[in-house]
Amino acid sequence: MKTLFKISVVASIFLSSCMPQKEIAEKPPTITFEKIKYYAFPMAEEDKPIKSRLTYYDETGTPHRWMELDAENRMATDYIYEYDSEGEQTGARYREDGEAEFSIERVHYLNDSTKVTQWLDSLGKVYYTMIDDLNTDKKTKRASFTGENLHGYDSTFYTQDGFVKRIFFTNTKGKIFNDRQFVYDSINEKGDWLVRKKIMNDTVSEIQVREVYYDNRYTSANGKYYEGVISTGELAENVFNFTKDESVLFLTRTNDWTIQSGYMATKNKGLFTITFPIPMLDSIYNGAISPDGNQLIYSIRNAQVLIIKILKKKANGWRHSINVTEQKGLQGGYFYWLNDTELYFYHDKNNGDLVQGRLQGERLIITDSLKELNTNSATEFSPYVDQEKRYIIFTRYEESNPANQGFFVSYNRGNLQQPQWSEPTKLNMLPYGWNARIINKGSQFLFTDGEDIYSLPSKMLKLALKQ
């Protein structure tokens, strides 16, 4: 889709001479994430989409992954782009519903106006080829499809704004198939379409509604963070956390809370594209990555015991595992690293309390019981601590007492060296959940409900912070 450029004219006046006007192009808006929902026509307000498509772009506006979901939000198609060091597409990995392994595409360019896409079989042999003839905007105007023989052509026409207007397939006998046209009903102030109709055989067959985002929050209108990538909808995302620079994400996924698997994602040009499983963490309860990314602390549930272990990063991967519980008898989970040695976590005493701890070499010791935050009747767990220790946000749960279920905040009335924590108050604007995190230079609040990770502007919390 073509992004519209706005041109501003600036007159530069010099005392010594009169210079001609210079045109300076404003930086065009860059789409970072879009979601298109497809509805059968006619569409009622309560209708659910028959499918949807998610596309993620990096900070330069380059697409890196798109996914098509069915009516039940299950993955139907997953397509991951591959680029060379110059940013030119060299291929892709893709899979469709029911396929466990990715298939391979290879892409190359014959010249500035000809793109060749080849599909490979399991032996790496080309079995199908598409050749795109590109227009001056580098968009396909005609594409040929060849297997053993030429099958036909796709022809694509565009509006003056660069939107797709019509697409149809012509076979080698000249017969037209799958002829569809698009009418655009809504365009936003940045020049991107939001609602369009798909027309086939002179009849509206579909309404397509598009969410378009230009920020780095990667959050759809339903509040899900990295929908389809981080919040998959297939497994439950139970805990998550970041390195200090927020370039690496660690999370656990599960369909059984007591047996979870650890995953990791690394940003590429400001974007999390793919999560990878960590083989050594395939049966844990929860965990967290250290700020420098070189350690993982996690717990394993064995009956009612939460065994704490630490995994060290070595040159060839995660290798050296330390059993903290075996050394000190300390049990717990739901960890938060304030820095590489100071942690806050859930301790299995008194129905579950929050404690502060320190990592000394390969030993973890409790340094503060945080008595101001804990209760006898409820479970306190999953802390998040501001880097300046201005506040702590945590989750409290007491059976049959809704007033004691949810996120709570406590403010530091002391200082960084000697905190004095206030009586916790409930953040009533938030639903029940855990794993509070504030990221993105303090602008974005994240949490999980045990199924997906959700994002809200952090200003919605209305934290009472001293300026």
C-alpha cells in the first residue's frame, strides 16, 4: 500500500541574495502494525469476522511477518519474510493450517521492475514460480504463474492513492477468474484506508475493516500485545519480562499452569518477530531473565514445593544450572530483577508473601520480608518495582474477597537506600491479572490475565508520583 507524502514549501530568504523556494518533504507516517478484519456482507454490529490478517512492520516500515487467522482466531497462514543485509527480500518461510514445518520461498530480482518468487520442495527443488512485473511504485501490475507449464496471469490495478482497485486472473486461454474490485469507504488523516468493500460479480461480498498503527506499542484494539506473535491465542502466556534495554523478551507458555515452557524473542529493528523455545526450560512453573540477559531464574513445581533454579548463559548457549533451593532451602517464584543482583519475588510463607532478595554468587538470600505489603489472609505475588524504587505494583488474591483481588500499588515514602513502603491501595481501573510491567520509556503498562498479554497506556494507572 502506498503511503502518501506531504510536501511543505519553505522559503529561505537571505540578505545577500534572493534564493528560490525549496521543497522539503515531511517524513511520511510509517505503519508499524495493522489488523484487517473480514466480515461477510451484509454485516451486523454483533457479527464476528470470518477471518483476520495481522501484519507487523519494523521501525523502517518494512514488513517482517503476516498471519491470517480463521474465525476462531486459529492460525491459518503464517508468513515470515527474510532479507539480506541491504534490506532486500531474499525469501520467506511460511506454513498453512495443519502444517507443523515451514515451507520455503526464494526471492530475487532480475532488475528494478521484475521480481521472481520460487517455491521449493523438501529437496530444495523449484516446483512453482511467480514472476511479478512491477510498476514505478514497486507494486505488482502483472504476475505470471508457472508450474510445469504457464498457468496464467494476475493483473492488478490501483487507485490514484495507490490502493488496490481491481485484481483478476486470466488463464492461458484468455478466460478471467476471481475478478474482484475494491471500493474505499474510509481513509484516515494519514492517507491510509480503514474500511473497504470487496465486490465480485457486481455484488458486495465482503466488508474489510482495518486497524492501522504508527507507534511502537504493537497493540491491537482488543488490547493484546503483539497479537499472534507474543500473545498467540493458541497457548496461554503466563509470565513475561525483559532485559534492561527491552531488546530481549522472556516468557512462558502453557496449556497446564504447573508445566510451562520457556520462550525468548529478540528485537530486530525495533520489532519482536519470532519467539524461540528454550529446550532446557520445557517443564517449569515461571521464570525471569536478568537485566543483562545472561541469567535466567526460574521455579519448578514439585508437588507443593517451588524449587528455584538459575541458568547461566555461556558462549554456546544456556548451560550451567544452579539449584538454589538445594543450597538454602529457599522456595519461591514470580521473580522480578531490579538489577543483576537484587530481586523481588514470591516466597511460599504465610499463604504467599513478597520478599526482597540478593544474589551473592550462586546463593540467593532474603534481605527484606516487605512486611508492609503482605497480609495473613491473602496471597501476594508477581511484583514489579520501579527502578528508582518510587513504587511497587503487585498482585494480591484472597479467596471469596473481590476487594482483595487484583493489582495493588505501594509508594516509597523513604528513599532509594531506605525504602518505607506505604499501605498498598488497589488499582481499581485494572482487571484481575499479574506480571505488571511498565516499558517503553514509562509509557506502556503490560500485564497478563493468564491467557494473553495486554497493553494499556501507563497514564491510565494514575500513579501518584512526586515530580
